[in-house]
Amino acid sequence: MSFDPAAAADALLAARRDRRVAGPLPDGLAPRDAGEAAAVQVALAGRTGALPLGGFKIGATGSRMQAFLGIDHPCAGFMAARDIYPSGVMLPHAAFRLPQIECELAVRLASDLPPGPCTMEQAAASVGTLFAAIEIVENRYGPPPVGDVAAVGLPTMIADQFYHAAAVIGAPPADWRRLDLPALEGRAIVDGTQRNAGKGADLLGHPLRGLAWLAASPVAAAFGGLKAGQVVLLGSVIPSITLPEPCAVRIEFDDLPAVELRFV
């Protein structure tokens, strides 16, 4: 039986609309691997008016995040441009399904990265600016904090943009190429209290290694590669922090402008 990514995308959209757990999808409807999951993302992007894309998120690039999720490799999802906000934005807490935030480094591409094998040097050459970011994620997969990964199935979670809900991005520094990216420490602060911290080296040893991974991934191939102007979230240096009620969030990285978000 041939796989129908459009039918899977419709099922995931219905689950979001009804605020139901996004799976497990029935046999024949659920994607079986990363390639089929990427095809569902393309269908989902088309159905939600997300094309052309605002960019991509990479999840589970950090060892602590992988342990938190119970997986051993990164995963990627597309981002709609309308879901990427500037620092200082106020968003309604009720618009998200028990939102969580992540402490991220991110880039905006200055040139295209074609799909296929990519070195970290090639990835770095494509970057225009680098900045701190907040990813807002939702657990759409079962019990808190991360859902039932085994029951829902990792391909289905990848098809569903791998927890992604929105992103808030900060301003770039004057010259990011002078920074020691693995040594940068990031801190997540909620209502004035530091909740966790981590370093750029936690992201696959170097934050830009994830960008090279993304370029070679099935998700990048499905969307025809990465394009100039797109934003890419490189991963969280800490496990996700659940926010049960409205609050103020501030993400700080050494030598980068802070990024702020207020849930109201």
C-alpha cells in the first residue's frame, strides 16, 4: 500500500484543532520512517499556508535534551514565517497547549544550502547572522512532559513538526564569527529566576554541526534545501521548561543580546 502524506497531514491537523493527542495514527496512515515523515511535513506546510517557509527547527541536538526525550539523534521540523516573532512579543498563554520554552541559538541564512551531505564549514559559510532565541514547544503526544514517544511513534512526531509551536528571536551581535560558539553559556530565566543553563558545546559539540546535519536530512530534501533568509533554530542547551501559567521569559547567552517573551 502506498503511503498518503496528505491524509496523515489531515489527521494531524484535526488533532491540533480538537486539542487531542496526535497519535498513534492508524496503520497505513502513520509515517513509517523519516522520509515519509518529511513528506507529511510538506503536505502540512501546504495545508496551513506556511509556504514559503520561515525556516526550520532542529530538536534533540543536546545530550540532555536527547535523554529528556529518550532518543539518540536530532530531529527537524519546518517553521512558518508567521510563527517567528521578534524579542519582546506578548503572546496569549491560552493559545498554546501547556507551552514549554527552550533556550536556543539560532541563525538566519545569507545563502542557500542545497540538500545533501554538508560539512560544518559549508554550513557556517551560509550563515548571515546568529542570535539567541526562544522556541515555544507543545507536548501534543500524551502525558507531560514529553508525551508517549514509543506509542505515538517518532516518525509521527517528526511529521507533526516535532513539538514546534512558535519561535522568538533576538538581535544579532556585531560580529558573531568572532565568538567561541561552543563556550557560550545560555540561561533561561522565568519571572526573574534562573531555571537552567547550558553551553553551546552541548549542541552536538558545536552549534553549527546541527545546521550541517539539517542540510543532509530528509526534511531539508523534502523542501528542496535551505534558503537564504530562513531562520534555523539550532537546538536547546537545556531540557524544555513547562510554563503552566502566564509569565515573563528571558533567554540570555554570553555576548549576545537577550531575547524576551511575555505570556499573557
